[in-house]
Amino acid sequence: MNVNMTEFVEKLDKINTIGYEHDKGITRLSLSNEDMKARELIKGLCKDLGLAVREDGVGNIWARKEGKNKNLPAVLVGSHIDTVPNGGKYDGLLGVLSAIECVKMMVDNKIEHEHPIEIIIFSTEESSRFNLSTVGSKAIVGNLNIESLKEYVDEENISLYDALIQRGFTPEKVKILNSKDVKAFVELHIEQGPILEKEKINIGVVQAIAAPMRLRINLLGEEAHSGTCPMEMRKDALTAASEIILEVEKKGRIESKYKTVATVGNCKVFPGAMNVVPGEVNIFIDIRGIHIESVLRTLNFVINRTSEICKKRDLEYTIKVLSQERPVSLNKELCELIKRNCKKLGFTFKEMASGAGHDTMNMAKVVPSALIFIPCIKGISHNKKEAVKVSDLENGIKILFETIQALTK
């Protein structure tokens, strides 16, 4: 089946004008004006295909194409459209537009299918605004409660719950997915790593997804004048944070042989003036891996070293686990189906794990789920330099199409 790549790339580029800034990339934060504008375009594309479009209480978009037998469970396919600050063109949006393109190919070629197809555009996949990721998929599998939505706030102290209400959504009315209503879920995504490109492989067949564990460490020292407070009398929260950051990196390197990584991605300093010894610091830590024992070792190490460093420097501290997931194995039968489709189309493939979290990891807890990777140039992602070859885009769409077609029979 041929794919109209010129038309596909035009759609991709059109949506990516939303939130784009020259030399800065694309910023389409969850529930922002940019996100809402992009949602309208996506809903329009689905309605143009004659799909029944609806939105649920947390902002997930559902677009359904009925099958010949409406009573059969649906095949779900999709991803997300929100981005990190100054992000790239493909993370999330590729999976959404590819799903729409596959349904368009079925409509244009009058391909009949028994099972319904439902495209899902997940809300708030990125944690960039509210420090909580994969919100839409967590909600529909019953892994998110209303109180959690009220706890997580953005930099303007707007809670995720309030942001949803302001956009006209009703979180209390989210319907939990019934596994009997779903045959399978499939997501197409860029690898976000360099392996496929380096090894010149067309398709990644994901076997397992590493789960993120996210922490916030609050360090409380004492503000002081930078010119008058003697060095030996300081309670500098930032120098303590610096030690902890290096310890996080150290443990991450030790545990890397188990495919675990540890990152300090954000550090907030108060009062943040050049001539004031910092009295308070918040550091945000992301630990993830596919072996839970290694992740927990890293967590315990960070907790212990924080305690030791703060005791030595006479600081107070608190540690809060913002989110904690377990590594997820994906459906073996679906993986085998994808591999067969690769062989059918003459594509090379590699079984691999995903170091990045995706909505698939939540869906896999309740329905058979699969995640397909295509290469991205130099493995760059969450970055304005994120890029994909058109030939790899086409390969991904073709594999997704073959998989959807097989599942809907």
C-alpha cells in the first residue's frame, strides 16, 4: 500500500507551526493555547474522514471508525501531541498523524474491516508543565484519582485539575477502559535514541518499557549576605544540591550496566540572587530502568546520600516521590505480528527496550499493547534538532498500517 508522503509531511508541518519559534523549536505544553489549537486541527482531520470524535474528562480525544461488526472489541491506535519546551516535530505527533493516515488509507481504498478502529490522542503525556506524565492513559486505566490532579501544579501554581476545568473538561466523569471493549493498542514513535540509526535497522520492536520514578528533594538552609557571612558559618542549600547532583550521576553510571539511568533535570534556587547565599533549593530527579531492583537501589542510594550530605552541612530536607511506575513488558503476540509484517515488507527489525516512558506502558496493564520505533537522526529527541528521514517515516506508517489491518480482520 502506497503512502502519500508529500501530503503527510504537509500535515505534519502545518500542525508544527503551532507553538513554533524560530531557533527555539516547538513549545506546545499540555492544555496551553497552543495545545488546544493543535487539538482542533487534529479533530478536524478525523472528522474529515467521517470519524465520530469525542473528548473525555481529562482531554483525551477519541476518533472512531466503526467496523462491519460493531459488537467486536476495538483496535486502538495513537499517541500524543503535547511537547516539552523547545521540543521537536515528531515526538508524539508522529504516532497521532500516522494513525490518522492509516485510517485514511483504509477509507480511500475502501478497505473493509470487522473490528472498529479507534484513534486516541492522549492528553498531557509530557510532564513538562505539571510534573506528571502520561496523564490521559493513566486516567483511563484507573491509575489516577482526582486528588492527584489537584496536587500537581505548574509554575504559575495552576493545578492540573483546575487547568482541565478551565478548558471545559470534567475529570470526575472519566470512563475507565473496559478491557473487553479493546482488542489491542498500538503506538508508533521515534526511538528517541541512536541504536536503530547506528545499526542501520528499519524498525524497533519494543519488548519492554522502562518506568520513570520521579523525586523532588527540598533542601532548607539559611539565606545570608554573600559578602558578610563567613564561609564556615554558611548553610548553603545550593552547594548541598551540587553534591547530591553529582552523587545521582555517580550512581547512574554504576547502575548503567543494568540499563538504569538517573538524571537531575531541574534545579530551582531561592531567592536566586547573585549576592545572597541560597537558603532553599528544589531539585527534580528522574530515575528509570527496566529492572526494578536497580531502580530501587538507585533510589535508596540517593535517599541515603541526601541524608548524609544534609547532616554534614546542617541542612533540613524533605524527599517526595512525585510518581513511581514499574517497568512493563509488552504483548508477545503483538510483537510477533509486527516482526512478521517487517519480514513481509522486507524491513530489518530489532527487538529492544524503551528507555523513555510512553502511554503504551499504562495501556499494557489492561489491554494487549505494542510499541513500534523508527530511527531518528543521531538519536536526538526532546530537542529542536529532532529529525527523521522521510523514508523512515514511510516505513513506520507502512508497518503500522499492516498491523492495524491484521488486527481489525
